[in-house]
Amino acid sequence: MAYDYEKSIRPGKLPHIWCPGCGHGIVMKGLIRAMDTCGLEKNNTAIVSGIGCASRMPGYLDFNTLHTAHGRAAAFATGVKMAKPEMTVICCGGDGDGAAIGGNHFIHACRRNIDMTYVLLNNYIYGMTGGQFSSSTPPGHLASTTPYGNPDPAFDLAKLAIGAGATFVARTTAFHATQIDKLIVEGIKHKGMAVIEILDDCPTTYGRRNKFRSVVDMMKRLKDIAVPVTAAAKMTPEQLEGKTLTGVLHKEDRPEYCENYAKIIARVQGA
Amino acid sequence: MAKKIALLQGNEACAHGALYAGCNFFGGYPITPSTEVAEVMSGELPKVGGKFIQMEDEIGAMASIIGASLAGSKALTATSGPGVSLKQELIGYACIAEVPCVIINVMRGGPSTGMPTGPGQSDVMQARWGTHGDHAAIALCPSSCQEIFSETVRAFNLAEKYRMPVQVLFDEIVGHMRERIVFPEPGELEVIDRTAPSVPPEQYKPFDTSFGDVPPLAAFGSDYRFHVTGLNKAEDGFPTTKAELVDAEERRQIRKVEGAEARADIELNEEYMTEDAEVVIFAYGSTARSARYAVNELREQGIKAGLFRPITLWPFPEKRVAELGEQVKAMVVAEMNLGQMVFEVERIVKNTCKLGLVTRVDGDPLTPTQIIDQVKEVL
Amino acid sequence: MAERYELRFSGAGGQGLITAGIILAEAASIIEGRHAVQSQSYGPEARGGASKSEVIIGEAPIDYPKATIVDACLAMTQEAADKYAVGIKKGGVLLVDSDFVKNPPQGDYKIYSLPIMRTAKVDVGREIVANVIALGAMIALTDVVKRESGEQAVLAKVPEAFKDLNKKAYSLGFDKMKEVLAG
Ligand SMILES: Cc1ncc(C[n+]2csc(CCOP(=O)(O)OP(=O)(O)O)c2C)c(N)n1
Ligand code: SF4
Ligand SMILES: [Mg+2]
């Protein structure tokens, strides 16, 4: 029997705004299945996003949802989580939102190791504003503001998260639909900051300008570049050229921010 | 039992006022001359089970208090002019999403780093017009340590009652000076909490105007579940571009503060010797202290001077200023900037009386002598 | 105009003069129930170099919170004296540390001197209490609050273990000043 997404979708809020072939819908379905697998209670879950195509996701989901300002999801979410640590807090948003304008909040949320799950939809572009390059657009690629090819180097977002101190970091692609929920489930269950980067596609503003003739072409690319970390261990540097590692890239145990603060409260009140 | 009395800095009094009002969340970023507010909150909040977080910047601080407020907290941030500038985008967000929160601005000179340890009153227009878009604003401006305490309580009350961000502005002089504070007993000052929804969860709409211009607000993590966005929204909180809905919402959000009834509730002024005054000094914050000194001195010299001190700066006390304009020969605005509120006064008094302005921006407070000289010149 | 009495404590940053000002303001406003406002120098000034703390005391609420014309000034160092022993009222008083202020600025006011730091070091054995000695001396010099109010305010401010030390310092400052005044 087909999986029932309806129960997690707000009645009357579909159709969504995404273009045909946009990867964001695939990620939303993965997120819905993951939250379901974890048995999250709707009233006790907050989904927080910034601004962008990806950030429209919470509006469709029947939970406490907070569609904030461009780049600020992690900071709003930090306030929600601190105020009500018993809630499950999930952030979702685009590469531009999370890592460019919101990069500072993102790295500091990672550093604090606050217990939230950040689903970062990296479509390599500012989709919503019409395809300007983002901090994850590959060098040389075309965007509406890089008509001669992107002169900027790109962030490796998963590495950024690991470097900043996130205690669970994983990556997959919109092509690997079933791995999306698997990794988000692990992220939600992880105590601390979990970042799941999902390589995604924007046929409308990125694919069109670069040499992808169809959505199928873009999906094929995502399939081709993905190499599971386990497989990568047996590959040569030449073989890994142009590839991106997927799966769980980093996992460690470190004290969680709200728990630490709760200890301070207990100590101060006990004294 | 005798009341608790202490000699406190304005900034410390602010933090204690917030705690009295039931503030249980502070998100901040250090900046002189406001930092003592954060320092006191970091020590006091955990004692009452509240939360303190120092964010990575002022934008993050503002975001964190909006998030915490939506999760049911009474939330505060404190900063100075440059920090308020960083917060402005999200102050706009809190306006449209109608999220109660309090922002303290301990004003310095400026623009930019300006004179971090010197006083200024140059953010009064920023408090009104600093963020983007059409919106109403509430800003309070106490002038003593005791009043900082009580106005911080009132700021929380207004934020909760009108579901919006409220700013409290005072300058470095009052923020850093120490005066005796008599702590009000619990219950002595009114403490208002936001109106919670009375309808069952399935009927709850976060912007339901059938309850008046200020819709009840639920909290994340309760039995109510809702959506919040910075986009123009319909009653149910979801984005809309329907012209009539957008228009009605925009107008309601201004009316909820600037309507006659709300104005009467929010506006607060102090008048000193204005009954028979022929000249009224319009001054606020610490400058009003110099102005009061000046009034006494002028009276001794036989000049019928009075003081009008708006404690609520925004909404502007239009009615009373207009009345005074009719009554007096001249009004003198005294402010520690190069002329900001004077434009509001001018807009209201029109040509009913002469208008003078005395300003100072060199890091020292306006002195009574400067004000007296200006009064004499205008007369 | 309301009666107001203006005091300025100045010295090197870290000498505890801000605390001395706060204690005086507490003595006047909390213990004696009168009105007082204390303010101080902030920023780079407060970190080394000369710093000042001002206290205004009155029977009615204090409107203008900064010094207008100083009734009594204390200067613990030459730098502080040069910078802050200004605007003293005709007939006012200036107290300086006799070892550190060799050239007190002259004016239409009376100048007194006491070896404040030396008293702290030699008679109490702790330089840290110099500010409390200075406070005792200033109260003796000005009678702006009662002797007991000042002492009570000092003792309310310090931890139990340091009460005796500070009590001694306060009394020394007060008595030595009274001796000077008695000539
Ligand atoms: C303060 C601010 N600056 C700029 C914008 C305009 N803007 C909206 S969405 C967006 C980019 C979104 O890109 P991304 O986060 O990658 O999401 P995508 O649309 O690609 O899913 C920008 C620049 C804004 N809304 N707010
Ligand atoms: S513009 Fe790109 S990212 Fe936005 S909805 Fe369309 S395909 Fe998706
Ligand atoms: Mg993008």
C-alpha cells in the first residue's frame, strides 16, 4: 500500500509552490516519513525555516511551524529549543539561507551542539530569487550573476558543519530518496546538533543555465557524484575526483547545550 | 515587612524590572553601554528557572527572543543603537508576525561606533522608523532608575497586551548612574500576560480578529499548533496575496496601537508646572532632568516655564502636544541629537506657537544652562 | 533650586574610588533616606589612567545627575587632580593625597591633604583599603552624611572576613581628617 503522506500535510495547503522536477518535494517526503518513523508528536514538534524555495516546506506540514526571515532559522530555532527543550526542533532550508546569509547562526548552532536536526537542501543556487550563485555553487558554473562562470570557490557544507562542531553530520542526495529518511531519522534520534545535507536540484534556475537538459540529467548527476563513505575507503584519489561522499560522515558524543544549561539551573537553584 | 531597597544602576534596574514582569528568556549580544542588563540577567535567570543565551550577534539575539516568545516565554534583549540596527529586519518580523518581545536600547552617540561610553538620544527616530515596511511602534523612554524599573515592566505589559515588539530607550547617563530603587512588592505593579486562546485547538486561528484587534496567541509546544510567517497572512496565519486581506491586516496592525483607545492606554506623559506655563520645554529621558532643573531656575527668574516629558515616545502624544501648542507662547525641544523629535513637535504644533531647539552631541549631557539660554532666546 | 551637594572622587583606575562613591550614595540614600545619584567615568578612562566617581546628594529628588559645581573633591593622584579637580565651588574643599599630589590645582577653595595611601599601607597594612580611608576622610571633611551612616554603608558592602579591617580603615580616615580640621 502506498505511504500516506496526507496525515502529516496541512489540509488545503497543497499544491506546493515548487516547480515540476524540483528536488525539494522529494526531501519533504523523506522528512515526513522520517518524522513518522520517529513517532514525533505534532504538538511537540517545531519545524523552523528561513526564506527561499526550500524554506517554504514548513507551511505544508501539520506541526508547529515557523517560517522566519532569510538566514535566521537556526537562531529562531535556538530560542524555541531553549525555551522548550522538551520539544523536537527541526530546521530546514536552502544552501543560501543556511550557509551564506545564515552561516553565522548555522556554525554557532553547530558549536553549541544544541539538540536540533538541520535539513540543509543544497541545490547549489539561490532558487527563489531566480538563480544567483550561492556559496555552494561550484566554481565555473553559470548563474544569473555569474554570466562568465562562477569565480568563487564553494563551501563543502558537511565539512563546514563538522568543523563547526556539529555532532552528527550526514549527506545524501535527492536521487537517493530512501536514504533521506534513514539519515534524518538518525539525526532526530541523535542528541545534539545533527546536520543532514541533501544535494538537491533546481532545474528551473540552475539546471537550465548549466548543461543539464532535463530533470533526468540532473538526477543522473546526483547519482553519479555520490559515493558512500564505506565505498570511498577502497577508492583511489583519482577515482574520487569530482565525487561527493554520502552517508554518515561524522558522529560523536558531546554534551548537549540545553542539558548543560539545565545543569546550571539545577546548580544555581540548589545552592 | 520593609520593602527591598537598593542603590542600582539604570541597567541593573532594567534587568530587575524585567524579572518582576516575569521575563524568563534573555537573548543578547554584548554592547556598551547596555551590557550590564545582560550581565544581571545571566546571573538571575537561572535562579528562577529562566534561560539566558549570548547569541553570535544581535540578529541572532533578536531571532532567539522571537523564537522563545512563540514557545511561550516572556523574552528580552538589550543592546545599543548599532545593535538595534542589526535587529531591525527581525523587529519588522516581530511586527508582522505579532510576537510579543521587549528590546532595550541604551543609547550612545553615533552613528556607528560613535561614542560607546557617551550618552546620546539619537535613536528615537530609529525606534519609530528603523525597520522596513508600514508598522506601528511602541517606544518608552524612562528618565530615572526607578522609572527604568517600572517602564520595563510596562514594556512587557504592552508587548504582551498588544502582541508586538516594544522598545525601551534610555541613554548612557541613566543606564550607568546609580539611584535608590524601591523594589515593588509582587502584585504592586500590574503584570499582564498575553491572552491565550479560548477556543478549542482545532478552531484556533493565530490571527483571528473576532476577538478584537489583538488576536489571542497560543504557544508552540502546547495543545495548539500553528504556523507563523513573515509573509502577509490571513487569519489562519498562512500566506495570502488577496488584496483585501492584506490591506485589512496592515491597517489592523496599525490601528491596534494608534486607535484612540489604544493610544489612551499606551501614552504616558509627565507634566511639571505646565498649567500656567507660557513656555514649555519638551524633553525626554535624562535630558528631561536637566529641563526640570531649568524650569525651576526659570521660575525663580520670573519666567513661567513648564516641562512636558513624554514617557511614551511612540505613539507620539499628539493630542496633548497640540493642546500645549495652543496654550503657550513657545515650546523648546531639548534633545541629545541634532534634532529628531523636534520634527514631530513641529508637525503637531504647526504655527500655534514659537518653536525652539537645543541640542548637544559632544558626549556631555545637555546642561540646564543651555536649555535656559535657549528658552530666553526663543522668548 | 533644590539643595544639592556635589562630591567628586578621583584617582587612578583600580583604586576603588567608584566603590567609595557608591558607598557614599548608599549611606545617603539607603541609610539616611535622602536622595543621591552616583555616576562614574566609563570606557578607556575607567581602565587605568585617571577615573572619577561623582555623587550628588540632596533632600529632594536630584534632577540634573552630573556635577554642576563641585562642593567637595578628592584627588588621589596628580593626574586625577589635574584632570578632575576642576569646577570646584568658591568656598569648596579639595582633599588630596599628600604623597601623590605635590601640586594641587589652586583655586577659590580650601585644600587639605592627608597621606591616604601611606595610612593604608602602614597603619592598616593593606593598600586596598585606601578608598575606605578616603571615604572616611571625605565624610569627616564635609559632614555630608553622619559618621555612623558611612560606617554602616561600608560594612554592608564588605564580606564578613574584612569587616574589622574596613572598620579600622574608615575610622582612621575619619579621625585623621578631624585632627587636621581641628588644626
Ligand atoms: C534579508 C534578505 N535578503 C535577501 C532576500 C532575498 N532572497 C530570498 S530567498 C533567497 C535565496 C534563497 O536561496 P536558498 O536559501 O539556497 O533557497 P532555495 O530557494 O535555493 O531553495 C534570497 C537571496 C531576503 N528574502 N531577505
Ligand atoms: S526555482 Fe528551483 S528551487 Fe525553487 S522551486 Fe523551482 S526548481 Fe525548486
Ligand atoms: Mg538553494
